[in-house]
Amino acid sequence: MNLHTMKWVFWMTGTYGQHPDDKFDPKAIPVVQNISYSNVVAENVTMAAKLEGIPGAPFTGICIYNVTAEVVKSKKPIWNCTDVEGVSSHVTPTPCA
């Protein structure tokens, strides 16, 4: 997949801050696991990724393989990774250090 001129190449968040209605169950935490991204080339992006799991219920099994992101000047970290676990291989720039 080729991507051009984007803010993030990957964006996953468990802290979106909204719920469907006022009767939601705050204890009903989703399980987010085994998500793979592969074969991506991105040009002119601000950040490679914003990966934010849920405190106490991290996103697990995240696999990022064969990804190249050409990041333009950014004052923020290129990868923003919190409460996520997984592996990466052949990824530039180096993710989630």
C-alpha cells in the first residue's frame, strides 16, 4: 500500500473519549489483539503512528512488518506508543523504542 501526505500512517486508540450513550458500562473493556500491518510505504507524513491502548488492558499482538514512513519535520515523537505490545521487523523509522 502506498500512502501520501498524511498526519499518521497508523492510528489506534482506546482512549477516544466518547461513548454511544449515557448507559454504557465503563467496566466493559474491549480486547484488542492480533492486528497486523504489512507492506506499507508512506511519504510526507507527520508521524509514523499513534498507538494508544487502554491502561490495564493493553492492545496485544500488534505486528508491524515491512513498513517505511518518510516523516517530515515533526516536533512530536515519530512513534507514540502507550499500552501496546507486539513485534516489528523491517520497519523504518524504528518503532516504539
